[in-house]
Amino acid sequence: MSEAFELFTDQWSPKAIARMNDYVVKLVRVEGEFVWHAHDDTDELFLVLEGTLVIDIDGEDAIELSTGDLFVVPAGVSHRPRAEREARVLLLEPSGVVNTGDATTTDLTSAVEWLV
């Protein structure tokens, strides 16, 4: 997968690399803070491939993930991923899910692009 990350440099812009049934496997480079959002109808899986990712959870302690760590944000839970330095992350979500969830005022990427 490291070769796939060499195909793009943009932050917070997931790239789809595979489909499994109704799910899409996405890679994303992250640095800085994302927007607070929730996915009302689906869980969201984060697997850190490289670096450190913090997921702020509304009303709870932040979750800190390091390389190899996995965390699932339950459906409907407001959260905000962030990283001090670039992290490389794999996401697993149902097809059609956009990374900005229910956030309506953001200029961050909301659609996924296929790498291959």
C-alpha cells in the first residue's frame, strides 16, 4: 500500500483502492484537524498504517492511535480526526459514504476519488 500513497499528496482527500461487497477501502493522508462530523447511518473504521492519529469524540476522551492501531467510530457519534504530523490511514466504509458526514459548512473533500 505504500506505493499507492506515492500516487497522491493531498490531505483529507480519501482515495478508493478496492471494493468489497458494498464496502470501499480508502487510503488517506491526514495532517492538522478535520471537521467535526458524524455518519448517522454507518460506523467508520480507521486503521493507522503510519504515524499517529487522534480521534476526538464528542463528550468523551480522545482516542490516540499509532501505527497498526484500529478504531471504529460508531454510527451517529460526532468525531474529529486530527494529526500533528502526517499520518497515513486506511478507512473502511460502505459505498457512497462521504468523509465529511453531516458537516455542511466545509471546504474539505466530500467525495472519494478512485486511484485505480
